Amino acid sequence: MTARDEALAALMRAGYGSDGAIRLCDRVEADASAVTRRAILGDDLNPSRLVLDGQAYRRLADDVLATMANPDRWDLDGAEEWILARYVQHIAAQLTLASEFRVPLPDGLGGGYGELVVQRESTGSDRWAVTNGAVTGLKAWVYPVGWQHVARVGRDVAFAHDLDDALELAEAVARIEAERLDARIAADRAGGTS
């Protein structure tokens, strides 16, 4: 007998009708689920670290589903939110180890040569920048100006993004840089240089 069945039986013995007992059990389960959800995810005003790190889940959804034995049938021991939260916790733990992501330039006349680096400001920081990845003379993409030396604009200006925003910006900058590279290659070819 499940805890719900026991509660329903006790409520029926206490004089609740079957409809009232079922509604009360449903409400208790919903409240317990909300408490668990709040404990894991926080709330709208105070999202948990899990939610902030879990932004990456949207990018990894297909990979997460591929790890499940049967993604169309959730385990019977937990609700979908609980199972997803466990996957997100695992992914978020792995993301805390990352200090940079490399975003390749799209294929073009240059053959896809080049990449941008989405770089974390420091270990444990949640601030990221889109950089050229240079060891010395590091430049970051600062909207709307473009590439700026980090030493000139300061780390607060350069590392101004959360991870999700930095990755989206890197994709846009990669397209811009690929177009610039293609234009230079086309101009060189038109001028007779190789």
C-alpha cells in the first residue's frame, strides 16, 4: 500500500468523502512537489545555482535524451522535473570545471579556419567574455565597438556576460568574423594574390 493509499484510507475513516479525500491528497502532493521543486530550482526571484548553470541544458537536451534508456517513458520513481533536475545537476557539475569554450568560425572561403574563445573571468566566476584567445594582448568583443584590448577597457567591461549570453554572442561574432575573412580572401584573390 502506498503512502497515498494509506492517507486516503485514513481520511475516509475520518469522515471525508472520497472526492474530498482525493482532492486533499492531490493538494498535499502538489504542495510537496512545489517544496521539492523550490528546493532544487529556487523561485522566480531567487533562482538557484542549478537553474543558472542549467541554462546549458537547453543546448544539451538531445545529448541528455540520448543517455536515457527510453526517453519516451520516464522512470516510475520520479516525475519528469525530478529526473531532469538530476541530469541538470550532473551537467552543471561538469560545467563548473570549464574555463573556456571554443566557437569555430563557420565554413567559408577560409575553410572554417579560426575560432573564438568564450572565456571565464576566473575560477568560480560566473562572468564570461568573447575573446580572441590570445595569451598576450587579449582582446574581447565589446558591443557595439567590437574588438577591444581587455587591459584598455577593464575586466568589468570585457567579462560582462553570463555563459548563455556569451555563447550566443560568440556565435554572432563568429559569423561576422567569417564574413570579414571571406571578404579579405576574395579581395586578395581579385587582386591576384594568393
